[in-house]
Amino acid sequence: MAITTEDLLKQALEQNRKLMKQVQTLTEQVAYLNRKLYGSHSEKMTDPNQLSLLGDNSVFTDPEQTGQQSEEIVVVKAKRKPKSSRGESIDPKLPIEETVITRESELCDHGHQLTKVGKHLVREVVHHIPGRLYVERLFEETYKCPECELEDGVSHLYQGQAPQALFPHSLATSSLVAELLYQKYALGTPLYRQILEWRRAGLLLSETTMTNWVINAAEIVRPVYDLMHEYLLSERFLQGDETPFQVLREPGKSAKSKSYIWVERSIRLADQQVVYYAYGNTRSGKFAQRIYSGYTGVLQCDGYAGYNLLGDSVIRVGCWAHVRRKFYDDAAKVKGKFTSAKPLELLNQMFHLETQWALLSPAERLKCRLAKLKPLIDQFWAWCDQAAPAPKSRLGIALTYALNQRRMLNRVLEFGEIDLSNNASERNMKSFVIGRKNWLFATSPKGAEANTIWMTIVETAKANGLDPRIYIEHLLQEMSQLSASPTRKQAEAYLPWNQHLKPATSETA
């Protein structure tokens, strides 16, 4: 059968259409990678009126911060802040010492005796006294009973009872180890970088010794760590996330293979806050089954398929911040124009409303959601249903993610307790990621597990308004005197909400 000119023209047009789609996809990819490499990282939108579709000028222009924000689409000139009269401020709780400078001579220029009439303030400054180490030598005083010796002629000796050492045959104390742990897990300073600072203070330590202290101290507080997890699983609402972590000497795995850190946490409205980290050598759903074993509540998480193995006993709620990030980050901005202006505008409106309802009770917030949020969600899905981007384009990927999560995302209309996003758990995971950038890896599974125990202790202390360093020292000092297997009642006494310790400052919170 002869090919006509019309057939050739149709083939050429079809080939041209495919090539144009390919060019568009590649152009989007190049723009996306350029922004990743050279763009700033923020999800702030442009002028609120620019993308307004709903006639409302109160567009949500500052989305919740998660630490994984994508780049800024349009550079907006920042409003000039009023000049501050002073670039630093002082906590009013700081102790104050007054120094009065006296005159060298108490005689005037004519030789007469001067009389003090007052003082005036010259300036106010802040001094720093570096932490110091000191050696404590513990002696047990010995006693004898002369009366008993007179009666039977045998010396009867008694002595004081020193508290049990934190670690046998070690210089370590609860205050010393607490500072080391605080430096690593709250400030992100790895052990090898602490060595020089400890040496400057007068203590020579090896990295191996410090690592053993971290691991052994973690075992002392493990009963509290396990109890925190048990408490979480009894809650009705939880949030979760996971991130990769490298463990060099993982049995049966190469040093370059990935392990994972999982986080579970209480929701913002929970009476007692717990942030629980767990170490797993896999991202498999079987590990999710393990750490959520026995849980029958509502879990807010991302769209990772591993959570599917939790089954129907766990109700999963999606995260709208993930959806927004996909449209903002993955949907390309080509030639200065948004390819997904409508969904971004609707998502911004949703988050803007949620900020207004943050302090409402769950029942009141659910009522507001059904009245005002549901129409926006319906408009969002209506746009998604009619959109037809190329499947492999950045916008297509974002759209596919949203549609796959549709059922779980809509569940925010069923529970007023759950936030619109899972950003709280992502912020907790960011704390671990900051540490990971400094620690780089764990040498062994024991070290990785110790990391999760101490991150749980630190982040849970902060979530409950405690100073993590003081809380760690208290745990080590008290629990080191208990038996190797303390009772549940003994462990419960050391949960953060049962403590009356110094509250966290702005720096430790």
C-alpha cells in the first residue's frame, strides 16, 4: 500500500508533537536543577495579589518551615525593619554583679576631704567564665567501736558507703558525660571535635573512650527510652517520618549501604510530648510494623509505601505540606512563569486558614475545616482531575503524588486534632539531620542505637520545656544508682513530665 503525502504529514506532525513534549520536559528538568544548584531555598510566594483566584488578598505567603524548603520563585524586596537601638539583649534572669570604681585619692585638688554623694552608671557589659573541670577524690571514712573491742577483743570496723560509680574503673561522672552528650546531640559537635576542647580544659580523652561512654550511658537510660515508646503507642494520634543514615559495620551489609532513622512523635495538642527515634537497618515496611506494633490510632505521615504494611488497624492521614512542596519544587517555573499557579494558590489559602485556627480546640477546628477548608480542597481536586500534564514532567510528578494520596489527605476533614501538615515530625528529623552532617555516620549498630536513645532524650526534654543537659545529668546521676533492671514504677519517675528541673532557656529549647 502506497504511503500518501497526507500520511507522511501526519507522521511528521505526531513526531513533532512528541519531540516538543520531550523538549518541554527537558527544559523543565534543566530549570529545576539550576534552581536546586543556584537558587535560594524558601517557599515564600510572590505578591499575594498576583496569583489571587478566590478574590481574597490574604494569601498564605509564609508556609510552615520544615528545614527542607525549596527555592524562592520570585525575589521579593524585603520590608525595611526599623533600626534597633541595640544589637544585643540580656536575659533579665542573668545574675548581676556591681563594680564601683573609686577615686584613687579621697582629697580634692585643694587637699580637702571628699564626701561620697552617689554613683552613676558608666556601662553594662557581659562576662564569660569558661566551664571548668575539677577532680573529686572520694574517701570512705572508717570507724571502729571501742566498746565492742573491749568486750570481745576483736576490732569492729565500719565505713561510709560511697555512691556507685557511673562506669566501673572510670573517671566519668554524670556531669562530665552529660556535657559531652549535650555537646554532641543538642549542639551537633561530634566526639572527635570535642577532644581538643576537653584537652584544653585539662582532660585527655580518646575518641574510643568517649564512644564507650555514650553507648554505656545509653544503656543506663534505656528503661526511660522504652517507656517513652510505650507511652506513644497508647496515644490516639501520632506523626512519623524517616531518613537515611550510614552505619559502617552493619552485619551482612556493605559500609556504603543505607540504614534508616525513624521518628514517632506526639501531636502538637498532646498533654505530654514525646519525640521517639528508632534505628533500623532497612526502610522496609516490616520495620514500620515493628515500631508501630500494637498501635491502633491515627498516624500522620508522608506517602512512603512502607507504611502500607501497617494495615487497617492504623488510620493514615496525609501531609498537605508534602503536596505543596511537590507543586512548588517539582512543578517547574519556566521562563519566569508558574506552571502550577492554581494549585499553589489554593494550597496557600488552606495553610493561611490553618494559621488562624491554630489555637482552637479540636472540635472548633474541625467545624471550621468543614465550613471553610473543604471548599478549597474540593476546588484543588477539581483542578487536579482536569489537569493533563506530561506524566514525566515535573508538574506531572507532583500531580501524580497528590492524586495517589487523595484519600489520606482528605482525612484532615475527619480529625480536628491532626494538623494540616506533618512538619512537626520533620522539624524533629531535621535536628537529627543536622547532627548527621557533623557525625557523618555511626561505626556500629550499637552506636547508631545509642544515637537514637540520646536524640529521644534530648528532643523530648526540649518538647517538655526542660533543659536537656540538666535532664541528662539528672537521669545519669539517679538511674546509675538503680539496679540493672529497674521496675516500671522506678522508670516512670524519670519521665520528663514528672520532673521538677530547671526549664530550658531560649538557646536549649
